[in-house]
Amino acid sequence: MQWVLGGLGLAVALWMIAEPFLRSREASSRGEPALPFPRMVTRSVTAFCVACIVLLMVLSPVALAGRGPLAQLLYWTSAILLALVMFLAGLTEMALVRKQLLEQERDLVRQVVKKRARPTEGQSEERRAAAKPGEGGNGRGNGG
């Protein structure tokens, strides 16, 4: 039984390590942008924790048969710790998504500011003069 658990644990660990690399290679072969590497790692950690918790739940009758209360306590504490790691991975994923959102928002604002700063060919000289900040008025060219 220990060898089976060890083999399953090793297979899941190898899958967790290889998954981000496989996903980025697959996305690049399709010509799509891949998720950033830290986000792929956090998703792999979350998937690993879910797989381990399910494995602990399925194997609990066999693993805990004839064990004392301390062994049961340690067994289920490990499941709770895996759930805590999964929770922290989720928080990390949220922080990474928020960071990416703020970067994209900042880029969009910069693009809009650059676009508004460049006068277009259709603008007349007086509209350009009225659009200049600091010359009084409310920016509409009527001074009021």
C-alpha cells in the first residue's frame, strides 16, 4: 500500500512540475498567448492540493483502519493544511490577476492620453488653441 501511495504521489508531483511547461508550449504552438508562468504555477499547486485532498478522503478508510486518535488527527490535519495551501494559492492567483489588470489599465490610459495629445488633421487651429490647458476657460473654448 505504501508503494502505491508513493507512486501516486510521485506521479502527481511530476505532473505538477511539468504542467506549466506543457501549457506554455501548447499555447505557443497554437499561436495564442500563454498564461504568465506564476499564474500557471499557482493553478498547478491548486490542482495538486485538490488531488491530494481527494486522495486523502478516498484512502481514509484504508489508511486509518486500526489507527489511534492521534494518527487520525494528524491525517486530517494534513488535509486541512493542504486546503490552507490551496486557499493561499487562490489569494496569490487573485493578486497576480489584479496586477495584470492594473498594468493593462495603465497601458490603456497611456494610449488614450497619447492619442488625445496628438492633434488630428481635421482639427482647426482655434480648436487646438482652445484645447490647450492652462489658458483659462473650461477647455471648451468659451472661457466660461
